[in-house]
Amino acid sequence: MVGDPIIATAMLDRLLHHSRIFNLKGDSCRLKEKQMSKQKQKD
């Protein structure tokens, strides 16, 4: 989107400087629902 990786890195650095970053683990509820709806359509 930005086009220049150096500028993109600098922008992210400024945005994330005082942020708290946390990783979410586990399956996505949205993807589970999508898979269930596809399976229902097959039945």
C-alpha cells in the first residue's frame, strides 16, 4: 500500500512505539462459521 518498505517500516515504528502488542491464538470463529455454512450447503 505504501510502496516503499523503508517508509512503511518507519510508519509502523511510530504507530507501535507506545502500543501494547499481543498475539491471539486459537481458531477464528469467523472461519469456523464459514466452514459450517459450506458443510450445511453440501448436505
